[in-house]
Amino acid sequence: MGLALLVAGFLATVLGVLTGDVRVGLALFFIPYLQSSTWLGGMAILLMFAGIATLVLDGLFGMSQAHQVKEVGPEGSGDRPKPEIGGVLLIGPIPIVFGSSNRAALLALIAVALLVMALMLAFLFL
């Protein structure tokens, strides 16, 4: 759900940039910002914020449920897989990658790389 909200926010931002309702820029060379006075810009910001909040809360609640004591059930009832969480913090050009496993950290890095590549292509063609 959180990823769908993030993608919807990104698509709303791209639509706003294409129509001229949203301006995207960088402050201090590495902090992205959106500027808009229409409903489309506000919706894009709210969708992205809701997506990030949903992903963070889902990760926190998933981690707390993974640490609960599991009861042994009847035969054939296997344990659920442990939830994995990962992320990338970009400070300027320096990525800081973290995760509960190598797989989660690698998937987060790949997702951020694809997002940055899509943004660069969007800026190239605009």
C-alpha cells in the first residue's frame, strides 16, 4: 500500500511538472523540493508523505510482530517468514544503505537507483 501511494505521488508530480503546475528543484544542491500553488502539487506531496509514513509504520509493526513469542501449533503449520526492512539515506551524493538483511538492503538500493534513473531521464527530456 505504501509503495502504491509513493508511486501515485511520483506520477502526480510528473503530471504536474508536465502541465507546468509543479516546479521541482534542489535546495543546497541536494535537498529536493516541490513548489506549487495548485491542488495537484498538494496532492502529490500528501500522497508521497502518506506512502512514506505507511511504509515506516508497516515496517515498525512488522518488526514488533516478528519478535513476539510463537506458539507451537499442530504439525504442518509452519512459521511465517520474518519480515525484512531496508532503506537508503542519500546525503548528497553519498548513499547510506541499511537493512535487516543483505537482501533487503540490496532491494532498497536497487529501488533508489531506479528512482534516481527515472528522475534523471525525466529531467533530461523536459
